[in-house]
Amino acid sequence: MIESSCKTHAGCRSVLRIKRSAIEHNVKELFRFSGKKLIAVVKSDAYGTGVRYIAPILSELPEVDSFAVACVEEGVLLREMGIKEEILILGGVLPEELSAVKEYGLTPVVSDMEHLRVIGKEDIKFHVKYDTGMGRLGFVGEFIDDPRVVGVMSHLSTPADREFSLKQIERFRNIVERYGRSLKVHLESSAGVIYRVPYTTHVRVGLAIYGEKPLREYPIRLEPALSVVARILSVKEVPRDFPISYGRTYVTEREKRIGVIAFGYADGLMKSLSNRGYFLYRGRKLPILGNITMDMTVVDVSGTDARVGDWVTVVDEGRTFGDLAREAGTIPYELMCNLSSRVKREVI
Ligand SMILES: *Cc1c(COP(=O)(O)O)cnc(C)c1O
């Protein structure tokens, strides 16, 4: 049974629960499997979960070596939170960001000659990114030799494709060997970890930390760390032939009990789940009826004793973001990033 554990937010109507012990378990398993410390990727507010909650958990773990974020502003936020570890800026450094990089001691990833020009003669340590087949950021053909280089990285475009990934791994090895000195070397994301690349020194992972599987077949036993619950705002009986929600895309085929759930597309639910998805109430599926709206979704609660104020489950350990993503035709990353700030965060 779902109990309201939302004691700190008397008025809250939906909650993302973050299970600390599961995050710790996943970090330790990633370390155990790879034999390498983690560069924890916490870009985009820790994949939408809330970096304020996630970073302090990770920072306490000896298996976490450092952090990576997308942009300077995200790096500054981590420093202001008191994070002392190295913070990689995956998206490089633009001219107006240089002063913050210096002031906050951030480590840019240089993947364009223009980034090097921005850094100029400044005493700033940086990593260099090589494009070995991702087709996004990184040098192709050029070799950046500079005493300020403390790390090198590349990124796999298709970890599920073994043949292509092994080509990327081989190309990157050739580049790393040219340096002939000790550097931080990182290539593997959550999915890439399966390759156990022998010459890298760190893994650069995000999704798996939350217990979400990056591949269907994944050799690491992850523990789901995230769950989402929302409250029932109203329950009522409606007769047959009764239209439900905007556009009347669903009309009851018989008398039904319907529940209105305080979770809509503004909270991060994909509107494409209208008339297709479901929530869970004490283990039972509550099918979504009609169009999902901004703040509310109507479900069928017929045959249950669901009452106003009860909690329904959107995501839990048995129905992960990955499962919901498959139902919605997207990826767990997108669903997680769409969780809005209105969904309260709670570490358990
Ligand atoms: C987001 C990102 C990662 C982490 O990927 P996961 O699949 O979440 O582990 C690693 N490297 C780069 C360059 C990224 O942008």
C-alpha cells in the first residue's frame, strides 16, 4: 500500500522518491564490474531528478571520482553546493564563460579549436575530446598536444552495436597511446561499460546510477532508485456514453468509476500515453481514459476502493522509467528530464 510519506510538503500532490541505498548499490556495482572509478554525469539537473539531492549522495562515495555536467552554469551550481571534486564541462567553454571557469575551478572539455583559443594562455587544466564515430563533439584527425591536458575522452554512438563500438574503442586507443603519458582516459557511458575497455581509467556514467538499464541485456544487477507517486483528487461514478476529458477522445462503454490524478503533461507525463497508459493502485492497473491534460489525468478506478487523497504509482521498482518509456515510444532519459519542478523530491 502506498502511504503518504510527504511530510515535509503538506500540500504536495506528486513526489519523486530517490532511494539513497539503491544509488549507493548501483555506484558500487558499476565500480565492481568495470574496476574503474566513476565520473558521475549529473548534467541537466541530474537527468531531471534534482542535482541538489543526487550530488551530495554521490560525493560521499569513494567510488565516485568526479562529476560531469553539460555547461558552466551547471558546474557553478555544483561548486556552490560545496562539491570539491573535479567538475568536467562536457560542452566546452564559450568566450563569456571563461571567467567563471577560472573562478570556480571547472575543467572544460576541449572539442573544438575555438575552445582552445578561448582558454588562450590561461593556466586552466582541460580534457580533450576526440570524435571516433559519435559524429557530434570532438576532434577528427587533429591531435591536441598541450601540457595542460589532464584527460582525454571519446563517446560511443551505438553501444548496442558491438562491431562499430570495437572500431571506436580501437581508434581511441591509437589516440591515447600517442600521448605517452599518464592521463585520465574515459570512454564508457552506462551502456559502454559492457566493453570493459582495458586502457581507460574511468567510466563516465549517468543513467545506470539511477538503476535504469541502458540496454535490454545488461550484465550489472541494478536496483531501481526512482519512484513517482501522485494523489487522487476526485473519484466519481459516471454513466455509460459519458465523454472523458478534452476532445472527448474516450466515451465510457458502460457505467464507470473514474479517478482524477494530480499528474499531467506539465509534471512530465507524455501526452502520447493518452488512452494508452496506466497508473498503479495497490498493484492494480488503472487505465488512462481520454486525453492527458496539463495538471490532471483521468483513470478508470472501477472495482477498486480508491478514494480522494490516496496515492497512485506512476513509476516504481516494478515499473521503471524504462518501462514507461517503452510504452510511450521514447527513452528513459527523456521522461526523467521532463519531470517538472512541481514534482516534489524526497530522498528515502
Ligand atoms: C550524458 C553523457 C554520458 C552519460 O551517459 P549515460 O548513458 O547516462 O551513462 C557520458 N558521456 C557523455 C559525453 C554524455 O553526454
